Amino acid sequence: MPMILNRLEWSEEDKAQWMFERMTHHEFDVYPSIETDFAIVWRSNPTFLHLCRKAIENTPLNRENAWDLKTWAAPLLAMAADWHEVIAIKQKIAWRCDDFLDIVQLYLEHQEPHQAEFWLAKAKKHATPYEKQQCEQLQVNLYLCLGQMTQAWQLANRLFTENPSFDSYQKLSAFKTTHQIEDAEFLTRIEQSLIACYQPADARGFISRNSSDVVEFYIEQQAWQKACDWVANRATESQVLLRLTDHIIANRPQLSLQYYLRVARASIEQTSNQGYQDAIHHLQRIERLLAKNPTVLADFYLEITALAEAYKRKRNMHNLLKKHYPKQV
């Protein structure tokens, strides 16, 4: 269709008007996109770009017009000569917090902290509780841009404390390393925050993602004894428990066996054929890992017998155990 439009003996003004009208008013439910499909036409049509610019200037900035404004702005942004022009266009259509934050980010990227500060203040006035966190994250970057390292570090730590997780710890740790910050209490503070936000499994046995953050922190710090003490009586995500096991199996084979059995039982309790297959996979893996440790391997085979007895009512699982471990079942 764009090629057909190009071949029509219309004036450039008529082509521009035809495309402009169909940017926001489709004649059919399914229609080629003017912004993308007709770019080959409008990129060389100054009249079309003028219509978009004029529409933005003449349209009130509010919720009802937001989609139209962004639609008209898209070709102008695509043809913008530099970042100053991009920001000028974005400022004309900005009305929500995320629009303001987009402008803040651009100013920060181009080392314009005072302009960023002005638009960040506007963003904070319109922010939802979730968006306030985004504002605070950009406030950290603004402090950095202003050379205010102490304020940046203090705010970054407060944001972590308010919403601690292993992922946010890693980001904070990277921040600390990048900016060569000395903080003797850093790791102790992180550990205490992660412990404080631990949530035990609910009545259905569901384990929240953050419930394994303490273990992941201990694994990263190679604090193996602390990790083992923590998981001893706390529900832990299977993948995290297996990752811990891979690190400790050489020195703690018996404990490693117990962790793999925990994961296998959790898979069986899903009462699904996929869960049963996963359980067999975990059992076979720990069997291979214990191949050079005959004493613990003997305990493993005793555990297989115990599993078969415990889950004999789960016929599909029992059959799999019998298939793979006929001597023990």
C-alpha cells in the first residue's frame, strides 16, 4: 500500500493529509500502520511532519488526548536531529510520571543535572507509590551527576533497606564497587536486612522468591556453614538448594544427599508426571555425584527403598522408582 500511495498522482499535501488522518482514525479494524508501514513515504514529506507538529501544538495535554499526542509525536521523534529536539518533543506531550521520568533520564544521560532536577520534581508530584520508587532510583543517579556521592550512597542504602532482596543487594554491591565506597558494615547490614525480610512457606507450601535470598547471599559469600544452618529448618527454593549442594558436596556428602532428597520429595509432591520425572532426574544426579563415596552411596540406596515405601500410592512414581532402581524397590 505505501508503494501504491507513492505512485498516485496526488500532491505531497494530499498524501500528507491522507496519512495524517489515518494515524488516529482507522477506516477498518485492521489497517497498515502509518508510523511503520508508511515511513518510506512520510520521511520525505515535510508537510506530513508539519501536520503532526501542528496537531501537538493545538491539542490540550490530558489523559483523553494522550494516545493521539504520542502517535503524532512518533514520526517527529524518529526524524529528530539531536537529543535536544527529542526532549523538546517529549516535553510537549509529557503528562504522566513515566513521561517526566523519561525526560529526566535523557537529561542525566547528557549530563544536564539541573534540568533533570526540575523534571524529577514534576515526576514526584504525579507519582504512584510504585513510581515513587522509580523517582528515588533516579534521584540516586541525579546525586551522582551532581557529584554528591555521600547523598547517593545513603539514599541507595535506604532504598535497599525498604525493599531488600538478593537482586537489589547485587546492584547495591556493584554500585559500591564502581564508586569505590568504603563501608565496613556493608555486608553485616545486608545480611541483617535479608534475614529480616524472610517469609516462611505458606499453608500450601508455596515459597516466595525472596525467601531464598539469604541462602543466595551466603552462597555468594561462600559462608557454607551459615547457609547449611539456615536451610536446616527453613523452606528453600529447590534450585537454590541444589546450587548450595553443588558447592558443598565434596566436604559434606551426607548433607548433600539430604538436600537432594528434599528436592526430590518436593517434586514428587507436585503429583504430576513431570514432577515424577524431575524427581528421578535429581535422584540420578546425586547418585552420580556420590559414585566415589561408597558409604554415602549405600545410604542413598536405602533412601530409595524408603521413598518407594513412602510413595507407593503414587503408582506412576512408584513404577519409575522400580524401573530405575529395581534392586531397591
